[in-house]
Amino acid sequence: MTTISGETIADLFTSAVTLAMKGQKVSPRGMATRELLDVRLLLIQPRARLLLAPPSRVLNTAFAVAESVWILSGSDDPWIYGFNSRLRQYAEDDGILRGAYGPRMRRWDSHIDQLAHALATLRGDPDSRRAVIQLYDPARDAGGHRDVPCTLGYRFHLRQGRLHMVTTMRSNDLWTGLPYDMFAATILHELVAGWLGVELGTYRHHVDSLHLYERDVEQAEAVRPSPPSEPLPSLATPWEGFDELLAAVCVGRPVGHPGWDAMAAVLDSYQQWKRDKRDLAVKAARDIDGPLGEGLRAWYATLPSRSNAAAVTE
């Protein structure tokens, strides 16, 4: 096993890229890839979750926020394509992503809220090893539809007053996927810790195949150590009313919570951009403090050089 440890996502990403460049060359589905098997990434500060590594790697911060809200709310609604149109290629003919994490987490078999169950498990037995959220479903995924989940599941362990979280992935695209996967997962980690009233522990990200596609190697070679990622504002909020909060944030409406209001402002700004109200979008982004505002402004700075079709993709 290869273990990479870092205080922030910037530390982890830089180290992982350096190692992946030396990975074994394989070609699954005919795609030239450099691969590391059995990798464990440890994030010491889970709130330092937003990668800011311009100019070599600029994330679509609006998509990072939108995807997190989409998953946490249990949604597979197609509004997510407005933040990353590339996802459409994985959808079935009805426009639905069969591997969407949200319904599997919040409505497994159409009725089991695994998130609520994991929370109840730890409230009933703080030392439990059964606080598990399972995402991979062989009954559905063995059939080979276009969107087989890369994430197998999440696990939580409460020890000495600190909540630790493990994400297990069968596959993770280091360049495109990992920064977004860790962003969403660590929000879940922070929320569960808040609902339990305990401190946030270490986030562990286990990957069977951590890989870098050859198409991304040239950009990856330009990656240099970035300043440590700044922790995002707290997102701790009561479990009661959580779904209503997400519904408001999803449409960019403030909810009176500084952390979630910043998330809502990111989504609202990007919707302005998509409606070609770019001056208003940029102005709104300037008003968002901290890493979210910085990340969104960096993303907007990349868009004028792109075609209109590409400007809405990751």
C-alpha cells in the first residue's frame, strides 16, 4: 500500500501527482493511463478541501458545490448538467445517471436513508463499527450501464471524541475526479461530526486504482507545490431541517448560515454566468469571501478562452 498524508488537499494533490507520473502504464478500455494500485490518502484537515492550484489545475468551484448539494440531497435530477455538461455522456437515454450517489445514500431501494441510519447507529453505540453507507450495488451495477459508481462506500468511526471517515473507491481519476470526490466526501464527514457533536477527525481516502490519463500528463507535469489550502467556513448545521436547507441552497437562496450562504452564493453566481449575465456573476463572485470566492473567480478567468460549448463543462 502507498500512503500519502497531507494537512490540506493541496499537499495531497501535489504528492499524488508526483507519484502517479511514475505509475505503471496500462490501457483499460483502450485509454492510455498511468496507474498506482492500493493507495491511501490521509487528509488531516478535512475542511481544507478545495484545491486551488492555478494555473495548472483550476477546478470548477461551482460544480464542486453543486455536486455536493446534489449528492447530499439524494438527487439524481438532471439540473446537475448545468454545472458540468460532460456528465450527460454517462446518462442513459432518459437522461438519468444510474450511478448517482445521492439516491443510493438517501433512498436505497427507494426507501432506506443510509445517512440517517449511520447517524442513528453512532448515536446509539458510539463505538460501533456498523456506521456504513454502501454505494456500489451489484444488482444494478453488474449489468454494465454507463455510470457505474467509482465510490464503493463510506464508513465512520467515532474514537476518543473524534469522528474519522473512510471512503473506499474502486477507481479514481486523479486529475479530474479526485479533487471533487474529496470535496464532497469531506463535507459529509464534517456534517456527521457536527450532528454527533464531536470533533472532526482524519479523513481517509482509499483507492484501488489511482490513475492519471496520458491526455492529462502534460498539464500534470506543470503542477508545482501550492500554498496550503485554507479551511472553508464551518458547515455544521442541525439534522432537523437539513433537507430544507439543501433545497434552498440548491436554488442559490441564503439560509442564514455563513458557510451555507457562501455555497448558495456560488451557485447563484454561476447561474448568472450561464444566463450570460457575466458582469453580475463576476461581481457576485467578488463578494464571496475565502477559498470559495477565490476558486470561483479563478474558474471564471479560464472561461473566456474556451468555446461556448466547453465553457459549461469541467
